[in-house]
Amino acid sequence: VGDPNTGVAVYDTFRSSGSWFQVGGTSAATPIITAAIALAGTPTAKYPASKIYAHPGKFHDVTRGQNGTCSRWYVCHARKGYDGPTGIGTPNGLGGL
């Protein structure tokens, strides 16, 4: 969902006419991941992100792609395992959350 050119279809119910449009990038990815985390239940108060990292095997590892260009490979390029642009990957349902 990170690419605005290949994003997801969204139906706008706010306007009275209602219409479909395409969004991608953080405008689509952030609410989708936020909703998945919310569905997973209440996180621990001390380390709220720890629940996400407790089950890395329940995520789809993103191993290809890049987030711009920069001299530090880790910051801009996806690779096997944890990396800067994709973290531990995308959740496989709520199993990883």
C-alpha cells in the first residue's frame, strides 16, 4: 500500500454523492496498520510496541523495494529481516499483533 500509484480503493461516505478513489502511501498504510493494532487489543502500558515485535514470524517479511535513495542501505532499502523502511514487515492477519 506504500505506492500511491498502486494503492487501495476507498469509498468516500462523507460527501453526499459518495465516490470511489484510490489512495496509497502513508495516507492508506497508517490507518490500515493502526486499525490492525487496535483490533489486537490493549497493549502493555510500559512498552506498547512490544506486542508487535513479540511474534515476528507472524509477519510477511518485505525483502524488496526502496524508500527513496540514500547512502545508508539500511535506511532506504528493504532486506531480509528487520529494516528501516518496512520494520518487521506486514501483519499476517492479527496473529502478529
